[in-house]
Amino acid sequence: MQPPARSAAPSIWFLIVACLFVTCLIVSNILAAKLAVIFGLILPAAVILFPVSYILGDVLTEVYGYARARQVIWLGFFCNLLAVVFIALAGALPAAAPDAQEAFQRILGQTPRILAASFIAYLIGEFVNAYVLARLKIATAGRMLWLRTIGSTLIGQALDSAIFMTVAFAGVLTGGELAAAAVAQWLFKSAYEAAATPLTYAAVGFLKRREGGEAFDRELRFNPLALSE
């Protein structure tokens, strides 16, 4: 198949996937305030949604290429930063009732260390995920989509979980506790993506038909800081 046309105006399908990606990212940060017991593991409630951002990232890279995925990853970063800034400003406003302020801060207020851990882990995990998938696509000549999506997620999610837990909780949890929590998150998120492989196949097939092609990043500079080629 030929690569999708790189017009100045992105297609409606690209915009839909990009919006879903950003929404999943921002909502995941809100859900992370709750700890839940899932299959006997204590995990942030965000694990029910955050892996979807990796699935959508796979779809973006597979159909539109690394350059487009890179734009959406940065878009998600800045939109999330904007949400954090305005939540902080809202929290600084005088509250009509002290108990309401306490509830607001408990749910939406996050420490700078947790936010830094989240942002760093997100950028590294997503960019590595997109890079590995794009490289594997060239190596496999576009075959074995399951290998690319699961393989890239195993690496990207491993880095995401390890970096977040280390930056956020080093010195608070012991080394063993950090490792156990990071591995638990990694296994759950990776299993989530593997289970969603049929949906990923369906989404990729649908978009390739609508866009009339797919991207192969054979001559692309895989520079995460470049916003255009």
C-alpha cells in the first residue's frame, strides 16, 4: 500500500484518534488518584484507561507514521500540562467550604514530584513505544502487526512503569517494593494491550482503508524533539 497523503490538513480520522489519545491521557491522570484492587494487585485506577493511550499510539504510528505520532505525543503532553496548571489554579482559589477544598485537593491535587514522574515516564514510554513499532514495521516489511504492537508495548510500558515508580517513590518505598509495584503495573498494562490486539487490528484495518494507505518510516529522522520533517 502507498503511504497516506501528507496534506496540510490532517484527515478527520487522524483528528479523531488524536483527540481520543489526548482524552485518555488527561482522564488517566485524574483516575490515578484512586488506588484499586485488581486481580489481587493494588494499582492506580488509571490502569483501566492509560493502556488505551498506548493502543492509540500504536494505531497512529502504524497508519500515519512516527512523525504524526510524535506530534500527537507532544500535543498530549502540552494539553496535560495545561490541565494540571488550571487544576492548580482552581485549587488555589478560596473555597466556599473547607471540607470541599480538602476533597478537591485530595482528588485533584498532586505533588510536584508525582507530576514530574508522570510527565517524564509518559514522554519516554510513548516515544520508545512509537520508535520500536516503526522500526519493527520496517524489519517485518509490514507483516505481523501483533508482534509490533505487543513488542513495542512491552518495552515502552516497562520503561514507563520503572521510571514513574522510581522518580515518584524512590526513598519512600524500599527497592523491593518499587520493583514489585513497577512489575505489577507493567504486567497488567502489557496483558491489557495483548488482550486488545483484535481491536487494534480492527482499528488499523479500518483506518488504512479510509486513508488509502499506510506509512513506512524508512527515511525518517527518529528525533523526538523535531515537530516536523
